[in-house]
Amino acid sequence: MRDRLLWSRTLGTLLLVALALAALQALWQRYQVDPITRDGKVRADVVQVATDVSGLVTEVLVRDNEYVHAGQILLVMDRPRYELALHRAEATLMSAQATLAQAEREDRRNRSMSAVIAAEKIEQGGARVDELRGRVAEATSARNLAKLNLDRTDVRAPVDGYISNMTLQPGVYMKAGDAVAALVYTKSMRIEGYFEETKIPAIHVGDPAVAFLMGVGEPVSGHVESIASGIADRERNDNESALANVNPSFSWVRLAQRIPVRIAIDKVPQGLKLIAGQTATVEVKPQPNDPTVKRSFPW
């Protein structure tokens, strides 16, 4: 009876040890080998909306966080001022064209009467025509610029997306190039996972991937679109001629660098709105029998 009890205890201990080793191997496989990272972000390209002409803002046609389409008018600048500038440029062009037409008629008349008109005067008439043609070209360019400036008084959305940080109100004076708001380009929405460099060999372009957003139960499905080709070297500065400033390296403390991996989004759970900057856990599903993925302890 005693031997049986001892044997059962020994068997139970061995079973617990086996379970602990299996759990340890599963944890090691999960967090040290499998291509998974908790350091992921929802990313999107942000287009800065800026004015191209200076003037007073007369109309603001969008609200903060509103979805807009490419070409949609977001705000209107000081149109009356630029309409007057266009009318003035057109009047200047008409005057230059009239002067040129008169000079061309005189030049043709002088050339037809070359027998009685001095060659010097004919030459001067031709030079005047060339000069006036240059003035007409200059006036035409000024008219086109005035028309372009008038068109640019309508600040339009360059791409589809959501307006962010729009606090502008009518009556504010804006200079050319001043930022008006940020436009989150929705078609560029993606997920970027920052994987340890030891896990990069197991990741290939086209591999399926899932991302779990913080606070969201259903995963976002996608695939690996690309892997970054380089990251910043903190030991060097931007001056190519400077020598490298390398800090001492301790062999027993070597932290793996993190490499950005871009995940293209294939499917979003119904009702979920992706927001640039959200935190995500990203897991790449390597292809079956991938030799680059180890399935056991490293020793």
C-alpha cells in the first residue's frame, strides 16, 4: 500500500513537471519565437491642408472630424480682392494687346512704303513690335497668375479623408502656406508592427496577419505588405564625414532592434472605426512548414 502511494505521488510529480515544461515551452514559443508583437500601431498618412494665397478667411465649409472627398471646398479665402486683381490684370492685357495691334499696323504700313520711308524708321518699328509682343506675353502671364490665385482662394481637399484639428473661423487672416488643418488619408490606413529583429526571418511579404486592437474583441485581418529596409542608427549623426560615435557594448545585455513591418488591412470588423494611433497586438501567421520558424527550445 505504501509503495503504491509512493508510486502515485512520484507519477503525479512527474506529470506536473511535464505539464510545467510543456507550458514553459508553449510560452517560450509564443513570446520568443512566433512572429508576434504587442508594439503595433494603426497608422495613416496625414496630409497637411494649407492655404496657397494670403487673405481673410470668409467662409469655413467643414467641421472638425468631418469626412471630405478629394476636391471638396473646405474654406474660401478673400475672393473679392483676387477678383479685382484679375480684372486689373485683364485690363492691362487688353491695353497691351491694343497697343501691339496699333504698332503692327504701323509696321506693316511702313514696310509697304519702304521706298519713301527710311530703313532706320522701319527697323525701329519692327523693334517696337517685338517689345510690345513681350509686354503682351508678360501681361498674359500676369493675367493667368491672377486667375490661378483666384482659383486658389477655394481651399480644396487633396484626398479623401477625415478633417482633424479644424479650429479655424471666418475673419482670420491667413498667410500663404499657413496650415489650416490635418487631413487623415483613409485609403492609406494600415497597421504597423514593430517586431524584434530575431523574428524577422520568419516574416515574409504576403503572410497573413491579424491585429488585436486594445479594447476590441474581434481581430483585424490583413497581410504583410512590406518590411522596412532600414532603421535609424542612434550611434551616428547626420554628418557623413563625422566619425562614428559607438558606445561600449556589453555582451551579456544585447537588446534586439525592432523592425517596422507594414500590414495591409484586408477586413475590418463590422462597426469598427480605425483611428490612427490606436495600439495593436500584431501576429503574423507564417506559412506551414516554414523552415525559418523554430518549433523547439534553442538549446
